Amino acid sequence: MPFTEILYELKDGVATITLNRPERLNAWTATIDAELREALQGASADDAVKVIVITGAGRGFCAGADMGGLQGRTQGKTPPPGSASAPSLRGRRLTYILDVPKPVIAAINGPVAGIGLCMTLYCDIRFVAEGAKVTTAFAERGLIAEYGSAWMLPRLVGPMNALMMFYSAKPIDGAAAAELGFARLLPAEGFREAVQAFAAQIAARSSPRSLRIMKRQIYNALSQSLPEAAEISETEMLLSFESEDFKEGVAHFIEKRPAIFTGR
């Protein structure tokens, strides 16, 4: 996959997608939007990929939309960031990440703002480096809670904390973000290695089929009643008993050996 503004690497079952405009703190462009979609589409279809990590090159994660593009937008010259057509899972901006059938982890190694912050909301797990700055930035640009963030952020940190972040647009550090429940805090030193180790452990130990179904259960349950969610879990449990991964899960435990899951 030839990319120009992201990097793609596969190691130990973990596909790492790196936003790669370090000279601009990986500011979001239509190219990044299109390439991220393409990379996630490819990783979704690749059986060798068990877990996906998204991070940033250099000292930043993503500083939000590229200001050059925003300036052009005020003059009616350019489309909004993320409007480029590209292969996607369901054609929706950012929210399509929820449909990736594998765990997606945001490794927030440095400053994150605006659309970059929105993107992390749709990742299943967020790790943030100690000292990294987190901000919404929308109110300071005359914008609103973009890309469904008004739905996602309150579910992560609660309505009051979400409104504080949106209203003030004040940067908070990684420790404060962790206290709000936005992300798990990790030391800045060895941050990338720690996230890789966590992701590789999931890739090595967990059934891809289990991961895929549990992810769907969690996000669907946000709009389901408890009886609905419980009924679905009963159905899925019966189906899991017939799966190859269930048989392998029992066999490797009894035989005291590493699991060899197929995802089926």
C-alpha cells in the first residue's frame, strides 16, 4: 500500500498506522483522511492483522485540521478536511472506525486537538503519554462539536466534563485526561513500546472471533435495552460453542500450549 502521509507497519500481529506529517504535528488533511480509511480497510481484510494501533510521527499525535485548509475554507476555496472520496467501511467520516472488526487502539504520543481528537473517540482503547496535551479547539475556531463527538465524548467522560472540554477549548495534560476517563495514562519514556506490548499480547492470546463479536456487542449495546443485549449474548454464546476458536481455546488450555486461533 503506497502511502504519502501515513506509515503502515505490521509486527507480531499488530498493524501500526502512523500519521506522518511530523513537521506540522501531523495536522489532518484530506490525504490523511483517505489514506487512513484505506489502511484500516486493508488491515480489516488481512488475517495476519489481529490488532490495529494508530499513532503520530515525531512529537505530536494530530494537531487538528491543517490550518491552511481551514483558511481556504473561510474563503470558499477548499472542501472541509476529510471530505475526499476514498475506500471506507461504510462511507461515514470517522464513525466508520467503529465498524473495523478488530481492536483499534489510539496511542496518543503528543498533542491532539480538533479532528484528531474526534478520531481517537472512535478507537476502542486510548493510551495517552504523560505530558501530552489534549484539547477540543472547536470553540476557539468558531466551530461546533464535529464528527459525532457530541455523542461519543459524553459517553467517555460524562456530559459535564465533555461540556467543559468543548466550552473552554483549554488544553489538559495526559494525567488530567486520564482522570476524566478519556484515556489510560502511560509514561512518556517507552510509550510506543508499552502500547505495542499491550497490543501484541492481545494479538497473541485472544481469539479474533471473540474480539470481533465482543466489539460489535459493546457498541450495539449503547442503543439497546438490557433484555435485548442479554438475548443477543445468549445467541452469540451458543454460536461460539460451534466455532473453531472455541475448540482451540479449550484444547490449548488443556494441552498447556500457546493458542493457534483462526478467527473462525
